[in-house]
Amino acid sequence: MTAEGVLDGDVVRVGGDARQRFHDARGYGYPLSGNEIALAPVEAAHLLYTENLTGVHDGDETLDFRGFLTREPGADFGARFLVYADLRSRGLYLSPATEPWLDVDAFGPLSDSTDFAVYPRGKGPGDGVLEYAVRVIGERTDVPARTLEPGVIAIVDEESELTYFEIDAPTIEGESVRVTDPSLGIADAASIEATLLDDRIVVWDPPTALYERPFYGQPLEGRTYDGDRPTIQCSLVEGAYLATHGIVDLDPAAVRSRGLAVEGDRFDRRYRVYEALRERGVVPKTGYKFGADFRTYAAVDGVDDLGHSELLIRALSADHVFEPRDLSLDVRLAHGVRKTMVVALADGAPRHPDDPEEGISWRSIRRLTP
């Protein structure tokens, strides 16, 4: 049985048995009176594409799929249609992420940037269960870091290939011992002698535990150091943390000043993230080889039995703007080395001096196959 639609403002109205055929059975549109339904333009385009609609009347003109797509109803229609069609081809039902296509109260608040609500397989808009909240962007669309809300970003490249990234707000916790833990006996002793160099600090004759348990610095002699107390060299971020907690005999302000001279405001941002991770029992080490600020270990029992790091972390300003290709590069690199990419959005000092976490937003980014 053929069906046709009528363009009515921002929707396409379809009568006949449309409610049973398209909405109830397959999750298209929303019901009007009787058996009539209203379709969003992207839904109407898909039904035209799959030849479930034979045409859409626009005044005296009847549009087929080609004519309807060429008409381009709305900004970025082509990209949104490609994502809609792809998700439908994967057996998923989806609808525009707005009323009256779905009851927003039943699903909880969705970001204003969400384009589609995607339901679990076998579910539809009436079941009140959401699988993905999908935002569609083109490969040349800038992505402000502050808009990375939990959900899915579907990126359409210039050759119409699709890449899906899942954004989440991760809980980052670890079991590594803190340098102030009484079991180490470090914090209770006198401050350890250290020297501030141009871009790092050297800690002279430290307790072995400073390197081998909470994993600060690297031995000057290399990992095969002789003796029980290696001389260790630490980054300025590590040095600032040790000085702040009274572990080494350096002025924290002097170390921070050196860090600002070397890195500018990036130092404060990285220090805030470093401090927050250490307070969570996570060990951050340089992520330079992976193009990140830090790689992290959730549990370090000893450097001789060090497992793989789990996360790559970039400490960024909340005003940072991504290009989609940057996201793709970061995630692909992290996946290639069996890690998860996390961005930490932080600026300057914490809003409350006793809470290093305050004002930091954490977002994990993973490749997704819906």
C-alpha cells in the first residue's frame, strides 16, 4: 500500500493507516487525530528513501526523495539524514530529541545540542528507555570543550563516512598510597633536601619509598640504580606537589613561579589536575609519548611490578575548542595503546583552596559502534 505526505510548516503529515504502519510498528513520528501522524523532515526523508512514502506534497509540487533532500529543510539536514539513516540501518529506532516526538520528562533532561534520542533495540519512544542521546556535527564543526556533555557525538566527514564517539563523566579513583600516608613514614620526617633546576627538581638522598611506592620522579642513576636511596629527578608539577605537602625543602611558590615561567598558565592547569588525581589515589605520570599531559595508574604497589596505565589525560582550559579531527586523533591514539582518553577542564586555582577538585570537569571519550 502506497502512502503520501503533505508538508505542513515544519512537519510532514501522513494519513491513512500511518499511525499503525509507521508510528506504532516502527517508531516514526508522533500521533495526531485519528490515524494521522506528523513526521520530522528527517523521518519523512527516510521513508521516501526506503520507498515507504511515494511523495510529499508541497503546494502544487510533489517531491520525491531527491527533490525533498535537495530542498534541504533546515540547517545541516544532509548530515542529520545520514546519521538517522545509518542508525535505522543498524536496527535502532530513534526520533528527534524534542517534544512532541518524545516525552522529555520521561527520559530526563537532554542537552539542547542533542539531535536524536536513540532507543534500545526492541524499544521505541513510548517505552521511556534511552540508549543514546546523539549530537550530529560535520568534520569542520568546532566543538567547544564546555559542550562535551555525556552522550554520543556522530561526526560526518567530507566523504559522508560516520564516526561515533561516546562522551561520559567518568569516576576516576585509585588505590595507590598517598605520599602523606603514615605507613610510608615520609611526611612525619624532616623535609628532604631538593634543588630547583631550570625545568625540574632533583631530590637528594630521599627514602626509597618516595620512588618505589607512590612513584615520584625517576632515579638519576636509571631504574637499575645501586644502593637503597636513589637520587630522583621530578617534574615541576611533581615538585610543586611535594613542596606544597612539605615533603621537600623547597618553597612551593618558587616552584610554581618556575613552572609558570616554563609553561605559562598551562602549568597551573596541569598542577590542578595532577593534585586532584593524587588526592583520588591515582598516580599521574607524564603522557608526553602519547600526546597527552598524563598517563595514569589506579594502583601502584611497586615500580618493579608496574602494570599498564589506564587513562590518557589532557588538562585543558574550559574555553578550549576542539576540531573533530583532534578528537578522532586523540581517541584513536588512546585506543591503539589500550587506554581511554580523558579530558580534564580546569582553569587557575580551585574555587575553594581546600578542595582541589572544585571546578574541574572530567570527560572520557571513546569510539562507539552503535
